[in-house]
Amino acid sequence: MSILSRTWTSSHPPTAPKSTNPPPVRFGILGAANIAPSALILPARSCPEAEVTVVGARSLEKAQEFAKKNGVAKAVQGYEAVLSDPEVDAVYNPLPNGLHYEWTMKALQAGKHVLLEKPATNTAAESERIFALAKEKNLVVLEAFHYQFHPSAQRLKEIINSGELGGVQKITATLTAPGGFIKPDDIRFQYALGGGSTMDPGCYLTSMSRFVTGREPDSVLSASPVFQNKEQEPQIDRKMEFTLSFPALPAEVEGPTADCLCDLSTPWWGPFGLIPPMPDMSVRVQCERGEATLSNFVMPSFFHGITVSGPAGSRTERVYGWGKEGVEKGWKGESWWTTYRYQLQAFVDKVQGRVPQHWISGEDTVGNMRCVDMVYEKSGLGVRPESAFKL
Ligand SMILES: NC(=O)C1=CN([C@@H]2O[C@H](COP(=O)(O)OP(=O)(O)OC[C@H]3O[C@@H](n4cnc5c(N)ncnc54)[C@H](OP(=O)(O)O)[C@@H]3O)[C@@H](O)[C@H]2O)C=CC1
Ligand SMILES: O=C1OC[C@@H](O)[C@H](O)[C@H]1O
């Protein structure tokens, strides 16, 4: 499929008839968030096992406008109304990071499964409490690290795990966005709402570094913030450069390191700042006998490449679906499926008792939040504020 038809089909997916036995998982959305159409509403359209039944927003008018625009049948005022809706089996929580904990805990108390936006919470301790409650209630919670569900990220990990390139020595992970797209009053720049560059693009880099190494970092060697507006928000990083250090395996002399760079607003350059910087969403894995780089790991369904150079020479792989082996295993997917569509399939499979193709466990989520906490502690900015919500 060409890039044009792939992009067109992912943004205009076919409408699948809904399953009857079992019936689809019915989703309620908390907030008329910008990300909700891409992350859930469009993916649900082509997913027989998912249906979006209701959206709730702080103002009823906003919820109604969002519902009309996105084809959601019901709009309600407030998030409690979503949680008490008997036509909701699972909640999608794309609230500001600082509200993830409170509303995920309330959703679990209300007996709903939760698809929870990244980063799961403000602190590792909050994530631990969420997964303890989910276990007690026998409910599913998934932190929406959508990139991991796409075949391209899994192929990168498979190449590393195959041993073709030898042990991992150094990771370079970057996620930057050109300045001007994220406005100064965005949730990402508000400490009280769990903002910060490390919380937003940065949490992908901690996640990706841990995903590729399969290890938890034992320390953060350095973490240098650039502030968005130091006077107004002295704990908000617009940009963070940090280096993680991972423990060595028994056969290794030294463990790998990960150099990470996240920036919510990369300055434009050239004469009078007229030239926008290209977004960088790449991960490079340098190993004993070669290296592999995955470009655009956040939106790979649009376009990506895995460039591998090692003892067998150099090659570029593009992975838009499962290979023969995956298809034989019954894994679902189409070349136009976005990361979010793959993620939704895994979520509904888990909720309906099937084995998902991939999963992110509670331990994994807690490990990632611990890593984000460690970066903030090393930077001197301090971890994000714990929620005042008590169960
Ligand atoms: N997986 C991915 O690719 C992406 C994930 N995200 C994550 O999704 C979440 C939302 O991001 P995004 O959609 O960009 O954010 P938005 O600002 O568009 O949405 C946040 C929603 O939170 C609600 N809200 C509740 N309280 C507040 C408050 N005090 N201030 C502001 N908003 C409030 C608003 O809902 P209401 O409608 O009720 O007013 C709003 O719609 C974040 O956790 C972010 O990290 C974001 C982008 C991409
Ligand atoms: O989840 C996200 O994906 C890409 C980022 O640039 C964005 O700010 C973030 O919220």
C-alpha cells in the first residue's frame, strides 16, 4: 500500500459491523480531549469488538459538540456521569496527567476497565495503587504506550533480541516537536496538572529505552532541563536531556546507557528564525557488532524505516503488518492500522479474555513511572505533585 492510501485509510477507516457474541466493549470517554479521536474514536470504527457509547466533559455544550463532530451517540455533563453509565464497560482516560490517578481510581471503583493515557500517573506510587486496585477488582488497566503495539517497534526489539548485532551498548532516543504547536497555556506546561517535557515526550523515551533493553535503569547519570517559563512555572521543563544507566548482564563488563532528548518546542532556526526544525522521533540502538535505528517510532503507520548495519551488511526494513508467522498465530492487523488501532485490539482482546498480541503490565508501567521520577529527581525539578485524591 502506498503512503498516500495508507494515510488516507488510517484517517478514514472502514466501518466494521459490531460483534454480537460477545458484544463489543462499550467505551466512555472522560473529557473532550484533542487526542481522543485519533487514539480511540477512529480505531473503534474499524474494530468489531469496540464501540464508543458516551463522552463526558466539564461542560455539557462541549461534550455535545464533541459528540456531534465525532459521531458519539451520547454526551453527558461531567465525568461521574460517564462512570455511572450502565452502558459503559471501559473508560478511556485522556485527562491531564495530574488527573489520571483520581479518575482511574474512581473508574475502577465504579467497576470499569481503563485505557489510561500516558504517562499513567504523576508518580510511581500512584501507579502502584492503581494496579493494586485493578487486581483486587479483577479489572483491566492499560497505559496507552501505543507505539509498542505496532509491528515496527516489535521488529526492532526482535532484531536486538536475535543477537545478530551483539549486546546493546548505547541507546539514543529522541522525541521533539517544532515550537509554536503547543500553546503556552497547554496542560503540558502546567505543574499542577502534571506537565513537563519529561512527563510528555520524555516518558516515551524512558519507555522505549526500557522496552529495548528489557531492563530497569539503576541510575540517572545526568538530567539537564531547559525551562519553558522559569518565573511562572519553576518546575516545568520545556526540554530535558538525560542519560539512563542500565545494569550489566552477567556476561557483560558494562551495562548499556540511554541518551534521551525530549523537547516540546524546538526553536526555529536560520535567518530571523524562519526555518522550522524537523520533528525527531527516532531511536538508535548501538550494539557490539552494529546498530539499528527506527525512525518515527511514534507514528510508524504513516512512514518509518528500520535501518540495520551489522556483520551481514546494511538493510532497511519497513514493517506495516505481521509477517507470515504472525498471521499464522492469528494476530490481527492491516498495513493501514495505526499504533492506536493495534493498541485497541490488544485492549479489547484482554477485556474479553483472549490473549492479546502484546501487553504492558502493571509492573512495566510502575517501572516507567519510577524512571520518570528518577529523571525529575536528578534534574532538581522534583517529581510531579501527588494527587490529593484519597479513595
Ligand atoms: N497517546 C498519544 O499519542 C497521546 C497522548 N496524550 C495524552 O493524553 C492526555 C490529554 O492530552 P491532550 O488530548 O493533548 O489534552 P487536551 O488538553 O486536549 O485534553 C485534556 C482534557 O482534559 C480535560 N480537563 C479536565 N480538567 C482540566 C483542567 N483543569 N485543565 C485542562 N483540561 C482539563 C478537558 O476536558 P473537558 O473536555 O472536560 O473540558 C480536556 O478535554 C495527556 O495525558 C497526554 O499525555 C496526548 C497526545 C497524544
Ligand atoms: O503522546 C504524545 O505524543 C507525541 C508528543 O509530541 C505529544 O506531545 C504527546 O502528548
